Amino acid sequence: MSATTERDGLRRTADLLRRRIHDERAALRSAYELDPDPDALLHRHAALVDQALREVWTAAGLPADAALIAVGGYGRGELFPCSDVDVLILLTEDPDATLAPRLESLIGSFWDMGLEVGHSVRTVAQCVEESAADVTVQTNLLESRLLCGNAALFAALLEAARKDFNLQGFFVAKRAEQEQRYNRFNDTPYALEPNCKESPGGLRDLQTIVWIALAAGFGAGWDELAERSLITPEECVELKAAERLLRTVRITLHYLTKRREDRLLFDHQEALARALGIVATGSRRASEVLMQQYFLAAKKVTQLNTLLLQNLETQILPQEADGIQEINARFNKRQSLLDIADDQLFEREPAALLEAFLLMEQHPDLKGMSARTLRALWASRDRIDEDFREDPANRANFLALFQQDSGITHEFRRMNQYDILGHYLPAFGRIVGQMQHDLFHVYTVDQHILQVMRNLRRMSMDEHAHEYPLCTRLMSSLERHWLLFVAALFHDIAKGRGGDHSQLGMADVREFGESHGLDAEDTDLLEWLVEHHLTMSQVAQKSDLSDPEVISGFARLVGTERRLVALYLLTHADIRGTSPKVWNGWKAKLLEDLFLAARRLLHGDTPEQAKGLPERLDEARARLRYFGLVEGIEEKLWHELDTVYFMRHDIDEIVWHTRMLYHRSNSETPVVKARPSQVERGLQVMVYAHDTRELFLRLCAFFSRHGLSIMDAKIHTTRHGYALDSFVLLDPSGDENYRDIVSLVEHELTERLMREGALDKPGAGRLSRQVRHFPIAPEVGIRPDERGQHYILSVIAADRPGLLYTIASTLNEHNINLHTAKIATLGERAEDTFLISSPELQATSALVRLESALLERLRV
């Protein structure tokens, strides 16, 4: 038979198989929807593909000494609807010129059949060599099975793999692999868009256990592990239930998206919930009900993964001599783990539940808790009842948990993981796994709280002093700084109850302080911090910090330096704990500027002194001399700038502006200068031009058209009618090399500003996924400032490309003068504040018209 005839026959076979696979997959889906048995579907789908691959292998006419082997998840005999089909083509020697084209045709036929095939072509020796260098290859071979071809060659592969297999090395490598995977997902199963396969608590955690057990010869299923007493019968049931839920979620995701999608994106959560028959409740969406079920399953998986890895380690790795060191009458140290003296300890003495975590903090040499201790903790969590909570000794132990020198973050996370924290504080138990759809939090409420505690804890540790030096200095000077950990625990504890969570949380933390014996001063501080935990960020990001009244009002609210320091540190940690994307250097600088100014006011300075205005001008002059500018040369420009300018801009900006403008303060052409940000990644742009009503609008349009988001805008008008506007710009994609676009921005923007005519309106950008699925109703507020000369316009809306242009164009159409703009972007949520004026705004009807127009434009 000619090669052409063979290829044609193979193509016809692949074509027939493609149609058959399509029809049989559809039948499998229909059967699954009638009787959703995930295990049965995975095995039937794998069997379907097995048969198709055998037929095409036969049609390809491969030599009798070759073998086709299923590896990976497919090798287990399980295949998700849209997963890759991983196969190994095993040969006795490298393919020659005759075999190579046949293999190419075979592999092409796999794809022609509609299968996404991951393939490798190797000899036994090559497999062994690859396996020694890559634990992933070792893992694939563990679950391999022969589909068709030379059984003796496959047996030789298994024998060679077993011969060189290092079980201890494999265990260490798989554990390290899991740690690295956890790091990629910030060590939490509770991200709002988890990956049901790879995230902590996902299917990969279960597969890791199976791989290690299989390699050790302990079996390949939960029942076999239970028979060897590696898990209890109850844990076996729990593992099967969690695995079933995770598999069901992943199967349904594949069917919904028609691709290999393992992320529970907001785009899919509502449809996924409907497909699983989950309905909304009076207070929660169906997607929120689904996700809480998912998080509980993921929590159970991480718990049991920890237990099983410990039990497997004791069986696989050489253990220290079983020297038991007594810690006290209730606990021992066994192989660097905290171990209970007997299995009934917590049932007999419930107080030991909290003592266990306290001992972990007090003994840094302990690496963790033994599997039987963790099991006993979980089994006895219900012993924490009202009588337990009211016991003075238990209250003293719980309070002591905040006050130790080490282990605080780890132990509070462990307490949450094993439901001890939620049982001791029922209010905390209610927010475990609770979603937050506010467009900037990326964690559930409980995980956000623990993230904030972690951030505060790092501020108190010398080894992290380089991260935020000012915060570390303040934390070390704060009397009883551990109270901040308590404030963090309670600051969002009332979310989801309805009403103002800050007000509701105040009552919770006051009751806690009084019942746990805190003195009145400390309890008042905690209550005040919970009430005002959002205040400092709102003032820093929404108010004009150059206005002495803003600083004075904030200082009056704070009242004492202790409160100021505590609030600054809590606010810093809180913003950083929402999402890695929300925190940036500009937010850090705003908070620090407000903190320093308010502290100087509390020390008795005037508002001008609090902003350091005299020192700022002296420092700016000194730096100008450093750059070679002769003394007094700045005065002509500075004469045209008022006090507000010098209070609003920092020394570095004043010096930069002066160097660029001292010789052209009356320039007839626009002056545009740009430079990479001096604070953080980004671009700073200065525009100096004759002031016109449309200037700010033109600038917004230009930046939007170039895909740059305005993170900060300072708008100033000189005494002689020039606009001196400063911007901080970011590329939302994070791909921009800002140094490369300095000349482009300077040249193009100057040219655009000199050109007369119609505005170049920016194009409509795409909304983010989160905004599309969890839209936020825009809010607009307009109120007079304290002097009654200007109005403060506040806008809350879903962030989107061109948002600032939309606002600016609306203001321009209503003849509104814009004086300052404070741009605050919190994830996908924009909270912007503008200082505006217009004679027309004296009339209520004009205010209503402006507000209505803005709301109409901002609806998405």
C-alpha cells in the first residue's frame, strides 16, 4: 500500500471517529445532566477516548514493537469533558526516516479527531532519563496504563521506572511542588475567583496525596488509605464528598464554557450556580451560595491534605528517634510537632483547645501540630460553647494569643482553618467564606481580616522593617500595639448583616473589650478604630490635603497621637489587605502626608506649619541651587503661584516645575514635560498653558486615547491666568515602559494643545469582567465646602476607560470650573472627588441638573 493511500485511509478513519466522538460526548453529557454522577462521567469519557485512540492506532499501521500509553489524569482512567488527552508513544529506538512520517500522521489524526492531545515520543531509556530530571514526568509514569501495542515494552518501562525510583525524593519534591503552587495563589483557597484544580483546596491537593500514596504502595483510593489508618472512616467520607463537589464544579465549568476552564471567574459563577440547581436566597445571590459551598469544601480539602501529608511523611521519611519531650501535663513535643498527651484531652479539658495555639506561639521550635492533635481539635470544636466563652481563664488565653512574640499570623489562620476561631467568636464564624462584591476586595471577608492582621504583624517584626520603615517605627513606639490585632479582627466582622458594618462592629468590639477585662481607655480605642477604620483612607483619597480645614478637621476627629498612629497603621494594613492591585505608592504617600500633617497639628503647629510650608520652600530653594540655578531666579514664577500651590505640591514637584518654567512663565505656547514617576511606576506629566475651560477636557481625552489611566490630577491656575496642571498616569496593562514614551507624550500633547478645532474624543473602552457581572450603581454628591465659595463633587462609579473624560465633558457642558481633582481607584471601583465652582450652582435647580446629567452619563 502506498504512503498516500495509507494517509488517505487514516484521514477517513479520523473523520469517522471525530463524528462518533462528538455524538458520544453529547450522549454522555445528556446522561450526566439526567444523573449527575461525576465519577461515572470521567471514567466513561476516558473509555470513549480509549476506544477511539486504539482504532486510529491500528489504522496508522504502527510497528508491533511500539506502544501507546495513557499518562497523567487520563492514565488514571479519568477524563474531564475538555481536558487534554496525555499520551506517550513508546518506542524501542528513535524513529527512523520511515517511521517518523507515520508518527506525524498519527499525531495529526489525534487532532483531526477533535482531541486536544498532549503527546511525547520516547524510548524506555529516554523516559527514565526524563523522569530522573523532572518530577512531573515521574508523576505521569506513576499513573500510566497501556492502551495498545507492545505490552512487554510497557512492562519494561514500568520495571525501569521502579528500579531508579526514589520514594523519599519524590515525597519531598511533591511537597515542595505543592508549596510553590500555594505561593502562586497567595496561600489561600479563599480568593474570590479560585481555580478549582490548582488553588489550595482544589483537586490538585487531592491528586498530590494519591500520587504519593500510589508511589509508596499504599493504594490509589481513599478507602485503601482508610484501611491503612492513614485517614479515619469519617475523613474518608468527607474526602469523597469534597472531591465529588470539586469534580462536579469542574465538569460543569467545562460544559458551560466549552473549553478547559478551571477558574471560577465571576463571568461563570451565576450560570454555574443555576446549572447546579442552586437558587438565590433572600439576602444572597445563587453564586454566593455556590461559592460558600465551594469554600467549605476547599477548607476541608486543605485540612485533610495537611493531615495526610503528615501521616505519609511519618511512613516515608526517616524519623527522629521517638523522643517525646514533655511541654506540660497536657502536651508533648514529638518530632518537632505539638502533640496531645492523650486522644481525649480536648473532650476532657476543653480549655486546652486555646492552650494548644498559645503553646504554638510560645514555642517557635514547634513546626506544627501533629495529625492526631489537628484531628482532635476539629472533632472537639463544638466544646466551645457559651460556658467556654464566659470562662475567665479561656478569655485570658484568647487575649494572650494576640500578645506573643511569634506565630500570631500562623495560629490565627490555623484557628480559622479548624473552626476554633469561629466557635469562640460566633460573629467571625458568620463571615467565614462570605463573598465581597465591592469591586476591590479579592478575598472572602474572613481571609481579608486575617490578611490585615498579617500586615500589622509584619510591621511589628524587625526582619520586615525594610518594607515600610515608618510603620515599623510607629508600631514599636505604640503602647500595647497588640490591640491593633484585635481591631483588625473586628474591623469588618459585621459585614453582611445589613446596616453600617462599622457601627455594628463597634458594639461587638466594645462587648469583647469589656468581657475580656481590657481597661476603659483600651476598649475606647478599639471601639473608635472600628468605627473610623475607613475614615483616614477617605480623607486622604477624597479630600484636598492642601486645605488647612481638611487637616484641622481630621486632627480634631482623631484627638490624640495614640489614636492617630493606631488609625494610620490599621488603615495602611487594611488597604494592602484588600487586593495586591489596590495598594500603590501614591496611596502610601497620601496616607503618610495626612498622618504627618495631622501629627504636627496635634503637637501645636499651625496648619501652614503642619504642612511644613516654610521648610518646604527653603528646601526647594536649596535644591534649585544644587541644579545650578542662581539665587532668586525662581521668584518671578513663584510670585504668580499662591500658597495653595505650595501646600498641594511636594518639594520634588515644586523643584521640577520651577526648573522647567522659571525662564518661560509667560510662554505663549504650551509647555508639556513628562518623566517617569519618582514615587512608583508610572508617568508624571506637567502641562503649563493659557487657562481655558476645555483644557482639562482635552488633556483627559489625550491620555485616554493613549490608554493611560489618570491616577492623580492637581489643577492649579496662576495669578496671571495660566493653568499649571500635574498628572500621574499609569498603564492599566502594566506593559508600558514609561521612559520610552516621555518624548512621545511631550511632543504629541504639545502639538495637540496648539491645534484649534474639535476635541479628539477617546474611544469607548471595554468594561472589566468584574464590572460587567457585578455592576455598581453610580453615586453623585454635590455639597458646598466649609467656606461656601466652592462645591465638592464626589463621584462613585465602576472604573472604566475614559471615565474621567466623561465627567470632565459633563462639567464643561454645564459651564463648571474645575479647581482640583482627587482620583481614587480601588480595584474596579472609582471614588473621585472634585472641587468645582460656578455662579449657576447657587441655584438648586442647577445642582439637580448637573447631578442628573452625571448620573445618566455614568450608568454603564
